[in-house]
Amino acid sequence: MVYRLDIDPIAAEQIRALPAKALVALSEAFDVLQLVPERGQPIDPANPTGGVFQLVYGEGRGLVTYLLLADQERVDVLLVTWVTFEET
């Protein structure tokens, strides 16, 4: 089964601001979400079936927060973050 990704407008804005390196890593994370969205960790460990998950990507520099709607075969991407380190 392949899940459909639905990108929230706020997440789309965050994606547009990502550097090129992050976009490559995010593309790989989206591949995972389309095939095995359960691979992410529940945002609330006390409620593992609550439907909201987080997936770390890009060697630990990025985080995708998403809602898994398995009955609709859909993943709603809510937030996308990326940590940028400044060199000194």
C-alpha cells in the first residue's frame, strides 16, 4: 500500500525555506512516509495510537511531524523542521 501525502500549507512554507541538502533528505523521508509511516515515533508515548507521529530525517538534523490516517491511506504532513549549524 502507498500512502498519499497531504502537505499542510505551513509545512509547505517550511519546506520552501529548506536548504538543498535538507530537501534531498526530506525526499527520502517522504518515501518512507509513503510506504511505512508507522516507522515514526508517536508524539505522545502514552498514546501510541493517537495518530500523530514524528520522523527524524537527514542524519538527525530534521524532524517531520505528521498525522497518520491509515483508514484513508493518507499522511498529513503538519510541520517540517531542519537544524542548521553555523560554522565559526
